[in-house]
Amino acid sequence: MDNTKLLSSVESLLGKSKKSTKNNYSFYCPFCNHYKRKLEIDIVSGHWNCWVCQKRGRKLINLYKQLNVGYDKIVELNNILGVSTKDINSLFYNNSKNSTSYIKLPPEYISFLEAENTPNYRNALKYLRDDRGFTNYDIIKYHLGFCETGQYRHKIIIPSYNTSGSLNYFVGRDFYGSDFKHKNPDISKDIIGFELFINWQLPVILVEGAIDAITIKRNAIPLFGKTISTELRKRLIEKKVKDIYVCLDKDAQKQALVVAEEFMNEGIVVYFVNLEEKDPNEIGFEKMVYIIKNTKPLSFSDLIKYRLNI
């Protein structure tokens, strides 16, 4: 058995590995998508185990099945292992009724912390620093990465993690300015964006996108759109958040007022941040802090006035 070829086959599915102990290599887990490499694979024995979600198996073929890989990957694995492909059809796993759908980062995802100094890497980094004003701290904190190939080719990848550190969503943003600027996974948005970084004891700031949330830095939750999810609405009430800043773009002012009224009816103090014609990232961190600090609580009479103006 060629361990180099075997490792290359596994990395083509799970992304670049990190050498651990003995024959073990660590990967980002595709099942819980924890932000650290918690999936350990013994490349010799084939044993694999995630220390977070407890997914495990004693053979790599079982891992490949659970990842719903294509027929060619099953054949490739068996050829490397020297296993007969006579009964390959019985081994092939293709979306059975018992399979579970998990969100996972694109297999081509490359973390900026591990990327090689390629032209795409430099251009992606330039986009984040020069065009978006992100700092190195932002890039590390939010585990930002990019793709050079695949369906997210030339896209910055911004992951969102829940409170346990497992992936719950991600967005792709083009860093070359093509006509296809955005690409997001086709899954439910009924999640809490950047939940891992949220302190529910402090005022919460609601914004449309992930880039806006990173720009504001402090307790900002991206809605990944213009409406608030059921899960987020529920959590804000359960956690008894006292102050909410609704900070949506100018073209979403109508939706912003609906969100504001919902929380005002729950007894929450709401601040309606009027952004005029720019979004938070265009305004920048320092000016956004100034605007937020100088925004007064929204009253019901103010709410009516805003609606009449719209």
C-alpha cells in the first residue's frame, strides 16, 4: 500500500492535513466542521475519529461512504488499498434514505494561515486588507480562507460557527471583481451567524452580511440577508438581550423597521442605525463606532415617522 497516495486521496476530500503522532494525520471534521482540526486518521490502520462529534470508524471505506463520495473515489481508494473491485457496487454509497446532510467547507478551501505564497493568495489578501480594511487579527479570528479551484474558485470563504465551534454556514465572496460576486451554500439560513463570538450579556448589533459584521467587530451578528431568522429571534428573547442595534443597509430600511418593532414589542430597547447610502464596511470601523454611539433609542413615534418617510 502506498501511504503517500492514500494520504493524497484523503486530502482530496478533506483538505490539507497536519501531521499528528505516529501514523496519524489531523483534518477539519466534515461532519461537525469544528474550527480546529479534530478529525484524526491513522493512515496505516484506517482508523478515524473526531474528538468533538465522536464520528468514528475502523476503515477508510466507511468514511468515504459517509462523505457520499463519487464512484471514482471509491474505486481509487480500493486500488490504493489493493482491494478487489469485484463487489464495488455493493460498497458504493449514494445518498441513501439514512444519510445525513452536513454543511462543510468547500474541499478546495485554504486557510490564510496555511496558504502558499501564490498569486491568488496575494490577491485574496490584498482584497481583504486594502478593499475591505480587514486586519491580520480579523483574518485569524474569523478563520478566513479562499479557494483557487472548484465551484468557489477565486472566492474568499467566510465561515460562521455556532457556540460549540461547529460550522453552521459560510459565504463566498469573489476577490477579483467578477460578475458573480457572491456564492453561498444552498442550505437553510435559520442559524445564528458568528454565534461563537457573541456575548449575549452585551448589546447586540444586527447587520446584513458577514463582511459588515467583521468590520464592526464587536458583538455583530450577520443575518446573511435582510430578514431575521427564527432561531436568532428566539435566542435574542431567550437570552433576555437588553439592547439591540438594527444596522441594515439603506435599501433594507423597511425590513429593518419590521425587525425593530418586533423587539420593541418584546420590551427590548432598540436602536435604529440610519446608514444613509452606505453599508458598514464602506463607512469603516471608526466611523461606525461613532455612529452607533450617537444613535438614540427608537421610540414608537420615531418608528411611525420613519415608516411615513419610506
